[in-house]
Amino acid sequence: MRVLAVTALIVGALIRIAILPIGVPAVDDSWRAWSFHAATRGPWNLYGPKGHTVTFGGVDSPVVYPPLALDELAIIGQAHLALNGGRFENDVALTRTIKGAIVLLDVVLTLTIFLVVRPAAGATRASWAAMAYWLNPAVLMITTLGYIDVFLAIPAVGAVLAASYGRPWLTGALFTAAVMTKPQAVIVAPAAALALWNAGLPQDAVARLRGAIAASAAAASVLVAPLLVAGTTYYMLRSVAVLAGHDMLSAFACNVWWIVSYAFAAAAERGHGVRAMVLARAEILTHAYAIARGFPQPRAIAIVLMAGPVLWSLKAAVRTRDSGLHAALAAFIVTTYFMLSVQVHENHFFLVVPLLVLAAALRPAFAPILAAFSVTFSLNLYLMLGVRGDGPPEVARAAMGIDSSVLIALVNCGLYVWFGATFARACRLEQTRIAGLEHSVRLHS
């Protein structure tokens, strides 16, 4: 196992070193611009009036991420200035610096997974879990393309774990750090709250939640304070709110709404025969496009679709104190968001990966689901962007006779149902175990 783990570590490191120079403008233009301006002007000064952008490398980038993301990119920008003698050019060296930061945080998350799993399941399973993340094809694709979702994943996963171990102040601080990096992190809140509620004496549950909320508010105050001094708080709130208003069914995510997009594309070809309809290519469509063709408001439908599975999963896990099931619950809720919400981007599934790795390490029944989703998610990324952001070869989308990305979306739907069934079974077993323990306590008392 030791030899295998070291080999996996070396192979994963070599792959990451090889992809450091790959820049994907469609993904990293914003990180480049934000890191330059945050490092030279201060991140609290980047927000401006409606439509405000910052320019770098001839590209105008709107500033729409929360303040902690800009703080993190400011640190990266300052490191780049230090490493390059005060120069900040739009070149391969900058790509290496940004990708290098992503790789370093991959190391942090891999080590976190190992350290969490080892005391609970032993060194062997902890090593397998670390390898499952470090060599995961989906993680390698995310790093290759230059997404910074690992910045979000570390505090979001940390918040769920801290809640599971009954650490309210740490839970609140990490949750705020995650949301202040990317608002998407708010979707782990139900899982973290349930884990914290069950992580101790029932009579102290409200106090634990209160402590987490207080810590969250305190952390938010610290992060927003520089903006209050600079007078840019309102601009920040309005800029970040733009993310919630994106008008699209699916933003390259192979989910239910990508299938709906394909259905609209096929319907547009009905005058050219069945073959043309089958061969139609799914693409990003707006809510307005769907509504104009008699479809109900997509955002309202998505909210209703998501509410059911989220509430069901919380009810199924309502009494569990098991950290593996807490990780699985969070992963299921994030998967629900990815599969059923509108305006979801192809990279938004990433948070599921470390959560599912933890769940699979502590509850092996989830291991096949982790493996299957890792493949489909990496294919989702590849079919939309290729390896360098210029898309895959045409044959990759057309080889199956139907848009391959739609097939991946259909497979994802099946995997989602499988995930739900496996989660339900694990929760039933846990409820049986809890009932048995309670019965044993009553007998002895």
C-alpha cells in the first residue's frame, strides 16, 4: 500500500506539472484580471457600479465573485509579482502561478481527506481515499482547465466535517469562508446544520446552531470590513447578485435541463425529418427562449424539482451522527442542485467529488457511485471544453449518432436515482442500528 500510495502521488504530481502551462481563456481570463488588480489595487477596490469591469490582457472581466475569492486571488497575484521580479505579464508564467495555486490546494484537500479517514477507518482505507481524489479524472480535468472550485471545496467540505464532529464555531467560520468564495457553497448548509444538530446532547442542539450562526456572522464581518471602509459594500452585493440572474437552462452541465435543451433543438428540426431531430445538437438556451415556446418559468420548476429530493434526503438522515452519511447527504444535495437547478455550469459538480470520496471511504456502498460520477463528470468537462478550452474533436460529440453530451446527461439521471436509492438504504441501516442501540440502553436501564 505504501508503494502504491507513493506511486499514485508521483503520477498525480507529474500530470499536474505537465498541465501547468495550459491556459484556457474561457475559464481563467477572470482569474488573471482579478489577481492582477487585487494584488496591485487591493481586492476591496475592485467592485464598482453596475456593469463595472476590470481590464487585463485586452479582456474586460466583470467582477462578480465574493470578497474572499478576490482576497485569495490577491495573494496569488502578490506571489506572482514576488516570483517574477515585480512583473505581471499576461503570459505562461501567470498561468503557471494560478494553476500552481490550484495544485497546492489539491494537495491540501488530499491530505485533509487522508487525515479525516485514517482515525475512522484505518490507514489503508485513508490511503485509498486520498488516491481516489488525487488521481480522480474529474479532479485532473478541473485542474487542467484551470477552474478554482477547490478554493470553495476546502472550506465547504471542512464545514460539513466540523459540523459532524460538533464544532459549531469552526462550522460557522468555514461555511462563511466557502460562501464568501463562491455563493454555490450555500447548498451544503442543510447538511451541515443537520450534522451539527445531531453532534452532541439533544438539549444543546439549539446552542450549537446558535454558535455556528454567530461564528458565521463574525467571519462575514471580518471579510466585509475592508469593503465598508472603502465604501464598496453595496457594489459588491449588487455584483455578486448578478450570478443569480443568469438567464439559461443549463450552462454546459449534463443535467436534466441539458436534455430539455436538446428536446428544444430537436423540435426546431422537426420540419427536416426524424433523422435531423435525432441528430440535433444541444446548446445553451435562455429562459426567454423556452417561455416563448410555451414552457413554464424554468426557475420556478427547478425550485420545485429540487425541494422534494432535498427535503426527502434530510428526513432520511434526520437522526444520523455518522460522518460518512453526513458527507453523503451533502454530496446528494449538491448533486440535486447540479442535476435539477437551472443555470448550472459544467464545473459545479466538482464539490460532489471530495464529499463522495469521504462518503465512499467511510461507507463503501458509495464507492461505485463515486467511480461512475467521476467518469461522467470528466466526460462532461471534456465534451464541452476539450483539454485546452477549444472543445473536443467533432467526432467526440457525434460518434454515437446522437449528441454524446445528451447521452451523458441521461446516464447522469440514472446515476442520480442510483445515488438516491443507495443513500436511502444506508440511512435505513443506520436507523436500524440506532434503534438497536436505544433498545439495548432501555434494557440495561
